[in-house]
Amino acid sequence: MSVLVYTEIGKGKIKKASLEAVNYGKRIAAQLNTSVTAIIVGGDADLSDLGKAGAKKVLKLKNDKLTNLDGKYLAEAIEQVATAENSTIIVFSHDFTGKEVAPRIAAKFKAGIVAGAVDNPVISGDSFSVMKNVFSGKATAVYSINSAKKIISLLPNSFPVLLTDDTAEIADFTVNLDNITSPVKVKEVKKDTSELNLPDAEVVVSAGRGMKGPENWGMIEELAKSLGAATACSRPVADMHWRPHHEHVGQTGVAIRPNLYFAIGISGAIQHLAGVNGSKTIVVINSDKDAPFFKSADYGIVGDAFEVVPKLIQAIKDFKANQN
């Protein structure tokens, strides 16, 4: 029996959120006196970090259908691995894949699921309790899972990634999907070409309709570059095609928990706040002193973004110059 953790590769390396999930699985395994088995599709990148994060075994799932980006095929593959490994606990990251596949696995095994966990489980005898955010992050609740199998998806950036010098055994695992069909047809795949994975970023610079148009996004990108940050946007900006949809953060977009989040020209609707209120520090720049976002901000600047942001960029450049 092992704790099973689903992991992914992004931009040629193991995603930070996946390493967090393996760390999380390791802490569970330590309480249950067992080990962690990580599973991954493809596996063309360096997989050594999975061992360093706590996996004792890494299984590379093999089947051409798994390249189809279809949750039905992936759920079937994970079910086969979980059965072979006799895994009673399966851990995902609470990202796009975790949101799609974890509920499918729970249904297959008739298992209890906690989606978006933010703390280590409390395990005592037959009691297994997990904490998660509720009411759009305004409160937390503790859920008890009583089923034989338990599914958990971990909210990204809930814990720092801890790596050791440990290594993992790496092996192929061929799954049988011959009898599985899906109505989903992938017509086109558009890859994210940005340097940073948004959910993994420690610093995020986000902007909204206050930028007035996509032609003004240059200074947002320049600010992000000066800070080594990822860029993001509000939903209306993505809906108007000013920015790509993978940059949309909020309740219906990507949920993020960076150490530092800049919100520029974003009013702060509850749907947006639900996806970013886990940020350690929030800086709001808005010309409207009554913008709701200021109530959630750690630091706020009331002013025109077209005046404030260039000055902020220059201040960062001056600071860096004085450090050399």
C-alpha cells in the first residue's frame, strides 16, 4: 500500500504544484508508515525532483490515448495504477487537471473527496480529517473522510517545497484503455509560452479593465519582468481577448497563492478575490478610492496606473542599480 500522487510536467520540468503534492503525500505516508508513489504522463523531463520531494517510486504512464488531454482516459489510467498499488489515498494538485480528474476517481471508487485542502490531514485511528477553504476563502472548514479510499486535492502554494537528497525508483506502467472511448475530440492545443507557470509564481502582476486596452499591457509586462513575476488578468480582460485565458485568475479562472500579488486597475469583485485572497501580500493600484479591492489590500495606492506603474518600474530599476 502506498500514497498515490498524480504529478505533471510543465515547461520541461516537474511543476512546483506537483512537488508540493508529493511533499504532502510524504507527510501523510509518514503518519501511515507507508511510502509515496508518484505517477506521471510522459516523463521526458528530469524526474529526480520527485524523489527529492519524497516519492519512493515514480511510474510513467504509457498509452497513446493519454496524450489526448482527456480526463476520462486519465481517470481510467489512475484507477488502474491505484488498484495495482493498493493505494487507499490519492493526492492531486487542485489545478485544472485535479479539478477534472479527482472527482472522476472519487466516483469510480465511491470515495470521499476534499477538493482544495490547505493543511495536513489529522489522522487518528480511523479518523481522517482535512481542512479546506470555504465561502470563497472567507473561512475554513474541517471535513472528515470516512470511506475506505480517500481523494485529496491540495491548493497550490499552501506549503513551501522541501527537497532532500533522496532518490526514487523509476519504472514504466502500461495502462489498458482499449475498451475506453470518449466523445471528446481535441481539435487544437495552444501551449502557454510564458516563462513562468502562473500557479507556481511567487510574484504575480495582474491587471484589469483599468488598462483601457491591450495596447497598454507593455508596462504591465515590464513591471512583471523587473520583479521576476508572472502576468495575470481579470476575467473581463480575458473575455475581451485583451489577454489569453490562461492568465485569468479568479473563482472561474486560476486560483493562485503567490507571496506578492499586484492588482492594477482591478475593482476587486468577489469572484476575482476568491481566486487570489490566499496571496501572502496584496498591493492594489486603482484610481477609484472606493474600489472594493482596497478592503483586502495590504498596501494600496490611489492613483492613475499610467502614472504610478512607470514610476514603480523606475524605482525598482534604481533600487537594483544601487545594489550592484
